Amino acid sequence: MADQAEGLRNRQDRQGQDDPETSTPRVVSITSGKGGVGKTNVTANLAFVLSETFGKKVLVFDADLGLGNMDVLFNLRPRWTLRDFILEDRPLSDVLVPGPAGIRILPAASGVEELTALTPQQNLKLISAFDHLSEDIDVLLIDTGAGISENVLTFNLASQETLIVVTPEPTSRTDAFALMKVLNRRQSGKPLLFLANMVRDRREGLELFDLVSRVADRFLPDLNLSFAGYLPQDPSVTQAVRNQKALSEMLPGAPFSVAVRQLARDLLSRPPREGIRSGIGLLMKRLLSPRQDGRPGLSEDA
């Protein structure tokens, strides 16, 4: 009966998610103020669940250009990366790597400069390629680097929503707030979703959110921050990482896997941010357009 109920819920989740309002790709960045908080693991499991449980066509863009390791987590060995597409004229279809449950992965390039210092011709090539991809994608997950570097900020500002992964560690809380502060200064009102990771239960997750949001209310009164959910501390996560699999695939009944499914369900139930349902090509145009100071990336008033 439990399996039948879960199957019914899955079918219901697949239904009602094809609203014309959300027919263009939904772009979500997953980020953190500091490394080591499980950001890439969250992205991998969220991608797997969105595809396997909810029937979404998912593309994962490994945007941690200097230290990308999404392929390692999935035990994949990509022959080419984004660099080969941009600089070596390799077809994007060759660069995309198939992952479990039908998800696709765009492996990171080898350096930040190779993505940001593009010629106009290279810009058009990348924009055109992403525009074609958008016709066959429901959700684009951007796994950014950690911190507040220009590259991290650019990808977060270009997404519809930003999921900020935070753990109970004081350094994680502090660095997450610093990231929120900079993002809010660049784009006031942007939806920021707080994900409490490695907590005991929902109560501890809400306490962590309350701790950060009270500081935000004091110093960033216009911050658009909401609680996205929590992921429990689960020893099975370490086992899955060692086996180079998403825990949601390896042990779908584990507490962490169950919580990821709830996170995905809640994310899909949120209406996408108005005014940015524009396809991946326009996203890349915003990424690559020059700022007022002449550098690539979003201008501060974007």
C-alpha cells in the first residue's frame, strides 16, 4: 500500500506541473557562502529526483569553472568540457554528458577567464546553443562555486531563483549572510531560498533559518528570503559520495532522499519569478553582457 501511495503521489506530481506558464526552462542556481556545505551533493540529488520522480527534463550546468566536480560525484568521465565547445569548436552535443535518470550534465571549463573573456562570435555561438537546448529542458540547475567572487555572483544573479545551502556551522551562517548581502545589493528583491543542510530535523532547520533571517531583518530589510526546506544529517550521504552515486538513486528510502523529494516538490509548487521566463539563451545574454565597469556579467542595476 505504501508503494502504491508513493506511486500515486509521483503521478500526481507529474500532472499539473505542465502549466503553460512554466513551459520555458526554470533556471535555479544552487550556491553557498563557503565550501564544504554539501552544495554539489544537493544539486546532484535534486537533479536526479526532478527527473526520476517528477518526470522533468533536467540539465545540470557545472558552473564552478575552476573546481567543478559534478562529473566525479556521478562517476562520469567526460571527454570534453565547456572549454572544448567554446575554444575548440566541439559540438555542444558532444560536451553534454548523460547522467542517471536521463539528466544531462554540462561539465565545467578549466578556468574562469575562458568563459568570461569571449569574443562576440563566441558569445553568439554559446547563446545560440543554449537557445536550442531550451526547447528540450524543463529545469536548468546551475551548480555555482562558493563565496562572493564575480563569477559566483554572475550566475546567481542570472537565475530565476537562488537556493543558498547553509549548515549549522557558524562560518557557514556568516558566509551565507555575506553572500545574501552582496546579491541583494546587486539585485534587490531577487528571490533567495534558504536550504538548511545537515540538520537534525525540520525544527533545527527552522531555528537556523530564524537565526539568519533575524539578522537579515535588522540589516537587510528589503531582502526577499524564504525557507525552502531542510535536509537531515544522514550517514548514508557519505556512503553515496564514496560510491559516486546520488543517495536518492542508491537509497531512495533514506531520510535524506525523502527530504530531497519534498524539496523538489516544494520548489516546483512555487510560481517562477515573473519577468524572467525567457529561456536559456537570454540567460546567457545577461551573463555575457558587459557591466558598467566594462567587465562581463550582470550590471548592478540588472
